[in-house]
Amino acid sequence: MRTRIYGITLLVCFFLLLCGLLVVQLIGGGRYYELSLRNTIRLIPEEPYRGRILDRHQQVIVDNVLSFDAVIMPQELKDKNDVFSRLAPILSLDPSEIEERYARGYLNPFTPVVIAEGIPKSTAIMLEEKKLDLRGVAVELNSRRHYPFGTTAAHVLGYLGEIDKSRITRLKDYGYDIKDNVGYSGVEERLDIYMRGQKGGRQIEVDNRGRQVRLLGYKPPVAGEDVTLTIDLELQQIADNLLQGKKGAVIVMDAQTGEVLVLSSAPAFDPNVFVDRSDRRAMNYYLTSDDAPLFNRVTSGQFPPGSIFKVVTASAALQADKGVSLVTAYVCQGQMRIGNRFFKCWSTHGAQDFNAAIAHSCDVYFYQLGLLAGPDLLSHTAQEFGLSQPTGIDLTHEASGFIPSRLWKRLTKFEGWYDGDTANFSIGQGFVLTTPLQLARMMAAVGNGGYLPVPHVTKAVAGREVSVAAPKPVRISPEYLDMVRKALRYPVSLESGTAHVLEIPGLEICAKTGTAQVYGKESHGWVAGFFPLSRPRYAFCVLLENVGSSHYACVLARDLFEEAQKRGKLS
């Protein structure tokens, strides 16, 4: 009886199996046959030639070079271990490393797996000569991103690298795929969509094992568009060289249009390291060092501006309608009592009027002006000059800086605002934070008569001029701005002025220095200004971190402008 039940059960199972086969073959056969036909077609993408980057004089500063790459064709690879052991000494690699790279790069039988990029021409020739012994190994000629000037303008340019998970999630709808190279930071990231071009590829037929049978079609890739920058490569190289071995920033821009001629941040990095990826030590330094070489100090660095902020304080006091004028004078005795404590000046200046106080950067004088203006007007005037907000530069990750207010302190510190806070505020200390770019833009507005230009580094894409937003007017009386503009000539023209080292014949530089205190470290040194006085064309800012005095920033600015003048760059 039991045997009979087992037999009936088996018959039922076979009957059900037969029914399933009949359904698949007779009812769904046509559909599955069509799917099998579709499954024989494969698309193999071909990367486009990435657009170049040029400076304002059409000199190429980022290009593509031809690269010999050693690849393995999986469908032709028969004896993997034998091929890897023969290939290893030619590429100076261990067989296990080749095995690892092959496994990591394998996608399907017909897509080449890159084992070594940028191999020497002699190695490529050797591989071609040994093709019979290295079945499945080939040499492909590809284009590779190249930065011929190394670290020059690195923070403007950015670098190219393999797309990460966050970017593929965000950009997949725009045609980006796994293993694509994309821009990271700088122009490479900001204008990636224009420079990357359009992929081409081959359409092939494969057999049931994934092996290529024949070529069905070919679509050539479309090269990316070239980008022209406002940067002057020669000036940029001078600034970068002067910053070597230091931590700081240099920005030089057109005071009328906002075109950036120099944007230098130090320490810098070599973008080629991220393309080649073989120098792991350098890459690790760039990614983990406390010096933060990938950090763009010009646009993202937020620092106390020190006495450069006195430009804001002077403008606010003139607007306060409390009798401040060019002849307003105070006596500096080296310190001033405010509340229960004494606020010091960096020197004892004696009697100072408006122009002398700016020339000598007298803290006591500006404590008085700050208290006259009050914190509300100081905050408002700072915001009028574009502080505490992004400038709108066409680069990634721009910081806003910070300008405090009485309301902010009440809401965040749960404290009232004291006269001592106003004193610190008036000389650019306390809670105030700015970027070097913001200070250069502020000086441009003082110089050009009251308009905040939009800083930009992109001049044209594919030969078409890039439109830029109109300058924003500063709502400060032109009369007061003109008083501040002319006063900024005295720190340079007077022998006792804090920026006298910048007195360069023929340039007529106007500037303000700043020495910003940093808790537990040496002070930062600043200088910012514009020139020439008669019709300002250039605005600039130099920051050197933890150097103790603004003198060093002035010396660097002087060396930059003298060398630029010698080369006919400031005419």
C-alpha cells in the first residue's frame, strides 16, 4: 500500500512537471525566444575626449595625453594563471596583484579589464611582441587627464577621479555610470557636464557564452567642450611660487568686472596624483594631512580679518551722523578703558585724525568709532559690503563667513551685548569671520565707487562668453566711500604707514593691513587693497597664517606686484 502511494505521488509530480514544460514551450515559448534574441546584443561604451582648460591668454593649463594601457580581454583569456605569471615581470607587478586588479575590474567577458595605466612605450611594444604567449593581453591607446603645471592653480582647477557612491546616486539621471571619471572641486567639478563630452560605443552580437560574434554598429564619442578661464597663468605661477612653504592665500581680481586673475591657496596639491593613483603616499598626505592641502583657503577659509575690518567701521561711523569727519581726532595713549577693563592698542600713537588712524591702524581710534556707530550699524554696514554671505564665485564649496549681531548673541550665547563686544567687533576680532575673497571684493567696491562685482574664474565655454550677474550696489553714501577710498592711500604713501612697503612707483596702491589674533597660536597677517587710486583696476588680498605680523603679507604682495610689473602684467 505504501509503495503504491509513493508511485502515485511520483506520477503526480511528473505530470505537474510536464504541464510546466508545456506552458513554457507552447504558451511562453515565443516570448522567451524573443528575449533570448535581445540578450545577444551588447553595448560597449567608448569614452570621449575631455575638454581642455585654458587661461585668459589661451594657454592650455589642463590637457589630455595619450596613454598606453595594458588590458586583458576576458573572453580571450584561457590559462589565467600562466598569463598572469608571464605578465607580472613585464609590468613589474606581483601575479597576485594582477589577479586582484582583474577581479576588481571585471564586468563581463567582452569588456576589457585595465591592469596597468600609462605604461611606458617600451613596455607597450614588448607586450605587442609577446602577444602569442600572452593570450588575452592587449595594449589600448586611451586619453588621460594631464596637468602640465603640477600644483599651479590646483584649487581653481580641481582634479579628476573615479565617481563615488554619493555622486553616482545624485548624477545617474544625467548619464553618469559606475567607474566614470568626474571632476572633484574647482572648475573640473563645476563645469564637468560641459567638459565630459558624450559617450560613444560599439554595438555587438554575442553568443550564449557572452563571446563576441560580430560588430553591429558604432557611434563615435563626442569630445567635451574647452573652457577658458579668467586666470592669468603667468601671474598665477608667480603667486604660487611666493606661497610655497607657507600657509595662506592670494587673490587678485579685476575691481570693475570681478574677473579673477590670481587665486592661490597654500599648501597646494598636484592633481596628477589623483589621475595616476600610483603615488599612494602623496595621495594619503593630501587626504589626511593637518595642513589641508585640498582646502581652498581663498573661498572656503574663514578667518578673523583683524584691522582690515576697520574699513567697515570707518564707513559705519561716517554714516552714523554723529559728527565723524576727516578732522575728527582722538588721542591714543596705548589703551582705552571700556567698562571694567582696558582694551589695548598695538602702539601709542598720540593724537590721530581719520586719515592718520587708518594709516597707523590705531585701535583706540577705531574703538571710539565703533562705539559711536554701535553694533547694529556695524553689522548692517558689514553686510552691505558683502560680508557674511557668499560672493557667488563660480567655484564649489564657498564659505559665507560670519558677522555677529546683538540678536545672534542673545539667541545662541544667552547673553547680552556689551561695549567690549563692540570694541572687538570694530577692529575685526571677537566673533567676526571672513574669507580672503570677501575682503578682496569689499576692497573692489571701495575702489570702484560702491559696486560689489561678482567674482568669477570662467571666461568662456566652447568659445562662448559666460554671462555674469551685474554688480550689486553698496548702499553707502558715495561721499563717505570716497573719503575711505582716499584714506586707504595713506597706509602705503606715509613712511609711518603700516603698508608702506607696498609703495611701488607707478602703481599707486591703496591698502589696509590686519594682524588677527588667534588663540594659542601666532597671529595671522593680512593686507588687502586696490590700485591705482585714480581709477582702480585691481583689487587684492593676501593672507599668511600664523606669521605674527601683517608685514610678511605686505612683503609677499610687494614681491608679487613688482614681478608682475616687471613682466608688463599690470599695464
